[in-house]
Amino acid sequence: MIPKRILDHVSKPARYLGGEYHTPSMDKPDALKVCLCFPDLYEVGMSNLGLRILYHLLNERPEFAAERCFAPWTDMQAALRENGLPLCSLETGRALKDFEVVGFSVQYELCYTNILMMLELGGIPLLAAERGEAFPPVIAGGPCALNCEPVADFFDLFMIGDGEEALPAVLSCYRETKAAGGSKADFLERAAGISGVYVPAFVRPKYDEGGALTGFDCKFPVEKAVVRDFDKAYFPTDPIVPSMEIVHNRGVVELFRGCSRGCRFCQAGFTYRPIRERSPQTLADQCEKLIRSTGFDEISLNSLSTGDYPGLKELLPKLRALQEKYQVSFALPSLRADSFEGEFADFARKSSLTFAPEAGTQRLRDVINKDITEEDVERCLTQAFSLGYSTVKLYFMLGLPTETEEDLRGIAAIVARARELFFKHRATKKELKISVSVSTFVPKPFTPFQWEAQNTREEVSRKQDLLCDLLRQRGVSLSWSDFETSQLEAVFARGDRKLSGVIAAAYRKGCVFDGWSECFRPGLWAEAFAECGLRPEDYTGARAHDEVFPWDFFDSRVKKSYLAGERDKAFEEKVTRDCRLGCHGCGASARGECEIAGHPRKSVEKSLC
């Protein structure tokens, strides 16, 4: 464990203490020792629902003992190096190199250098090819695994898709292989046959003389892992209670996985298909158990679009009963403007309200398939102000395909209309506060916009300046994403294996915590790209319709031809309606796995995504 003399001199020492309430026992001498690593701060990682699920799932099984490790802040990194101490787990203080398997949850592209930092501090060589039998297999999962080629050289194995069944299968495979006297190579050979598993050593990208990707030598195809019966899927109702305040300091339940809306910029909306839900009774039971076991006074109802949960009318009375019984509140994130109404709006009442129109005009919302109208936006704002809301947060994107100056002016028009509606329908004497957040569009794999270009620095600066001028209004604040971080995210989102060298070079120069503004050093990243003979612009431009992508050998269960068709419809400004109203043939439902029910349809036995 980390000595007190070090903890006394670092910020927020509770990040490194462990011993939280509900920490499971690690007294399992015959269990496989696994370390689940999160390449960001404790307070970020402990807010991640996926990590909570996998950690407790493994520890409820006698054959596994899973511990946690989070990225140390810069002061702790320096202290570990100065004192010659390794990065260790929270539960037992074991160094990463001494575990049998080390796994990373990779949620965000700008955490890549943190992975290298944690490996190095944990005593593990950075490159998978240099580890041999002396070091544990290093595996990873999470959203970034959908295109993990930029970090492929650092990992032995990736898990694509849902991890509740895939991770135990991989770990059991390792136990069985080692028990039989097999090598790491034997394990990887066997694990590659598990649904959702990708072994980079078994896939070799092929390039032409100009450096363009032309295809792959694949030993195994890779199909995304899917948990089919979501209502019965594992969920921890007595999770660890952090001993310090974390980013989302509350209990969380997951209403359903997937989304039926099909916003064309949204990776999660396509990659989490097929759509699967939990029943209202299951959710109510989970909420009550969380309240009783943790003491949280707020429970978040998570999904990609909470208002689309089909069992909402049945669930709300159950939650109201819990509110009265335990004096708790429920947070409803991911609200759409067209779902904030009636009983739901009253139940969702908070001090502030967040909506994401994404674009300023109906034309551009049709392009991106954000299927809400001006009337929806006005109706939800009117309802909110009449209920006493005085603080509204509005989220937009800048640089979307086909965007014009008129679309940007539309953002200001929505804000101006919100001000009018507030003073017309206000039910409070408080002053109106409108926070406008504008992020730069990042083209993501497995979306209809994976072929599109990202705006250049000059384009982004010009548009941000225009918005600054347009939104100089009382009670209105504007924030936007930094261009360099958005560009780097786009590079890694659509990048190939050649970028592993850039990431390693940037780390050697001192780049860590790149997602944190106080640590991000774009000049060092520019040097790393130059040293490797690459440019960020090589990855952020428009892609040809028939171009081979670094992720093309992954089966996300949504057909590439469907995504291409949605791209065509975007440029025709045509909307694809909510697939609860009828299947559009994306491919995810071909196996009969979509399970959202309770909506009027044509005669079908099963809901389709």
C-alpha cells in the first residue's frame, strides 16, 4: 500500500486508499487474480456503470478475485517515481505486473496515454510483443474498442460489445489454459473463438505503396458480443460506496440498452443495438435495493434516451412510492425535447433542465436525424418554465455535415425564443440562466457520418466567433470544446494501427491526462506526429465511399450498407423515423434480439430495432 508519508503530500489522498463500504473480500487463494484498470481519476472511474457491473460480477464468482486501479494524478505519478514504488491495486496493494490478468476499460480516446502511464508505473512493458510469458495478458473493452487499432500494439486482446458474458468467458478460458500448462499464445488462440474477442496479433492490416489501407489478413472474424436477456442480466445492487465525492455521486440503474432514434452522428445509438430493456418491476426492485444498501439519496435512471423507455407509465408510480418511503430523488438524464411532458415532466422536476437540440434549424436536425421539431422544443420549454424552472442547459454541435451560417444563427434564435417563453410562462421570481454548450463534431466509426470530414481549425474558429457575437445576451453563457482536443479525438476515432507509434512518442514526451485542459499539451502531440511522419489532417478529412476502414473486419450488427443509405438520406435531408414505429432493416434485428415492447405497431410478434 502507499505509505502515509506520500499520501500526506498529494491532492485528494482518498483516491488511493481503498477500503470503501461494500468492498468485497479478496480472501480467495485459488481465484484468478484480475486487476480492472480505469485510465482516469478515481472520481471519474467510480462513476462508470460498466466498471461497477464487471467488478461486482467477477467478485461474486468464487473463481475470480477482481481488484481496481485508477490513473494517479500528476502529483502521485511523480511521488511513485521518486520513491521507486509501483502502481498498485486499491484492494491489496498488489503491483499491476503481479496480477494474472490486467484489464482496461477504455471509454475515451484522450485517455490513451494514461494507459501507457499506468502500464509503465505498474511494471509492465508497453508493447504486447515485448511482454512474453513473464507478464500478464493485458486486455481491454469499452466504447473505444470498436476501433481499437490506434492502441492495438499495446494490448493482447480486446472485447467488443457487452462484457457481462464475454469477460467471464475470457477469464475462464485463461484459467483453463494455464491449468492445462498452456502458454499465453495458446490462450489467445483459444480466446479468439469467443464471441466479441479480437486478438490484434491475428489481424494484420495491409497497405498499398502510398500508405492507404487496402484490407486485412484475418485469422478470425470478430462479431460484437451481445447480452440477449437484459432483464435477467447481472446488475450489482450493493455496489461499492466511494469514500470521497465522485463525478456522479449517486446510484444508477440502466433502463434499457440501445436506442431506436438513429441520430446519424451518434455512435452509441448504433453500436448498442439490438435494443434490450428491463421490466418496470425489475427496475423498481433494483432502485429499492440500491437505496437500502448504499444510502444514496438520488438514483439516476440511465439510458441513451430515458424518455423512450416503453414501461415509463408503469415505472413512475413505483418510483413515486420509493420517493415517499425513502425521501429520495430520481435523476432523469438523456431527455429529449419531445419526451418532456405531462406526468413525466412533473416527475423530472429539478433545479435545472438539460436538452440537446444539437442543431439550430429544422433542416439541419433533419440532416442528422434528430427527429424533434421547433414545436417540440417550444412545448418542452413552456412546460419547464411553467413548472418553475429557471436554469436551462442547451447542447449543440458545431461543424455538422452541410452546416451553414443560417444553422448557427438558428442556435441564437432558439435561445432568444427561450427567453421569450420564460418571461411569458415563468412560475418563479428567479432570474433566467441559459447555458449553451457547443461541441465540435467528431466523425465516429459505425455511424452514417463515418465518411465525413471534420471542420478545420479555421472553420471552427470562425463559427465560434460568430456564436460569441450572436449570444451576447443577458443571462446567457456560452462554452465550447477546444479544437485541438476535438481534432485528436477524431484522429483516434477513425485512426489505424500506425498511430500506436504516435501515442507512444507523445507519452515519452510527457503527454498524460490529455482530456484535462490543464494537462493537455498540443505542441508535444504535434512533435509526436511529425516524428512518425504523420499528420492529424491525414485522418480528419472526408473518406471515399468505397474506402476500407480500420474497423471493417468488426461486425457491429448494423450493416455498413445501411449506414451508407442513412448517409445518403442525410444529404437528401430525409428523416428515418423512430424504429419503434417499424423496422428499417439496419440488420441488428436479423437475429430476433430486439425486445422493446409496448408500442403500437403493425402486426408483429416481436418489436424490432
